[in-house]
Amino acid sequence: MGVVEQMVRDEQTTSEDGDRRPTVIVDDLHITYRVYGASAGRGSATKALRRVLTRKQSPALREVKALRGVTFTAYEGESIGLIGRNGSGKSTLLRAIAGLLPPTQGAVYTAAQPSLLGVNAALLSNLTGERNIILGCLAMGMTPAEAKERYDEIVEFSGLGEFIDLPMRTYSSGMASRLRFAIAAAKSHDVLLIDEALATGDADFRRRSEERIEELREEAGTIFLVSHSLKTIVSTCDRAIWLDGGKIKMDGEAEPVVEAYQEAVARAAKGRSSRQRRAAKAAEAAASRKPSPRATVDSWD
């Protein structure tokens, strides 16, 4: 049975026995980036045409496998945290689910259009925060009347206050992220993707964001959250996926997965410290065996 057929059958089963409905299915997902080396340059147009005609890759081409056979199913009402070291594939996975990155191999199936921070259209830096709120709400499918109704709530949630009348180019990255999240939180989403949004702002903003995520989850949405704050993952998510080297290392309840990840990080740090100490001792021993310049001169006399 294919993945799409399985998804349809699961939805039918949901209607019969009230079980969970799948919202995102990631099936053997591979994503490979092609990086061209700077040392060789772009080359001439003649060489590029020759490579196209002969179907040969540039000698400076390097392929980076960001995701390697990732497979999982997300269900309605779940809040899923993605954890892992930098470069493990977390943000790449979010962008693939959002439809911004085409799979090199495998597929992503969604029951609804995912929203990356809820605003599919980029906010415009030359416009004020006020105008961007209206545009963001319209981009999420609200009517002008609904956008106007939610305006004060969005401004209050973002905490921008009087800065809302200034162009977004004058905002710090944290202020812009808070505004994007506030716009996203103004509407319920079937699939909401959040990348490090809760890392911005003070403790009060993070608390309010976590409360809003809980509300969105209770409204039968599925939320994916990428964050380096493991406390946020445990307090906000009921499930966690640990990515390592583009592969799923562990998938399960948030707290056990986070604990396993923390233990692995601690072991790796301890191993690095041991290697550094051994290297330092070896360097000291080598330096002690090396004859001093004074002794060498004396031996010539």
C-alpha cells in the first residue's frame, strides 16, 4: 500500500473510531545540497555548456546530504520539537515540510498547507509594522475585517508598542521575529512550523508564546518547533525528534528524548576534553625532549 493510500485509510479510520488523524507524513526524505567550490571559480561559458552536453558535473561540485532517509508521521493535536546539533538538518526538514525545498528523494505528504511561522508571504522591510500586520493576516487567508479585528491583539502580543508605526527595517531581528510570531499566533493552523521564534524576547514573551502554542495545539493543529532551548522543548512539546547527521536518532516522548540527547552531548564534550588533555600532555612531553638552543651551541665547542 502506498503512502497516500495509507494516509487516506488512516483518515477513514479516524472517522470510525475517533483515533488520531495524520497531518504530515515524511516518507524516506533525502535532501542534498550542491555546493560549488570557490577555488575553481565558475569557469567559462564554453566549459559550462560542454558539461551540460556531456552530462558531466563540475570538478568543483560538492554534494552535501542534509537529510538522509527521514521517515515519520505527525498527527493532529501534536506539538513536536526538533532537536540536534547545528547542521543536523532541523531547519532543512522544516523548509521541506513547508514545501520550500524539493526532495532529492522520497516525499512529504500533508493534509493541509503548512505555514512557516504562519506567514507564507515575506513581510516587507520598507513598510511599517502596522501595514505588515494587515498584509500578514491577509496572507494567512483572513478577511480585511478579521485582520482589523485582530490588530490590537497582535500588537499587544508582540510587545512592540510605539515601534509599530516605524518601518520594519528599523527593527532588530528579535523585534521582527516577535512580530512574525504574533501574526502567526492570531490564527489557528492545521500545520504550523516555528524555527527558533521562542528564542527571542524576554521571559514574559516566551511564557505567552508557550501558552499560545498550547492553545493552538488544543485547537487540533500540529506544531513543529525548532529550538536550542531544551527546557522550551520539554515544557511546550509532547513529542521530540532528535536529528543527527541528517538522520533520526530518536523519536518519542519529549522528556526521554531530550534526556538522551543531553547525555550524548555531555559524553561528546567529555571525550573532547580528554583528547585535548592527551594532546596537551603529548606536546609538553615533546617539548621536554627537544634539546635547548644553548645545549646545541655548547656541543659545537
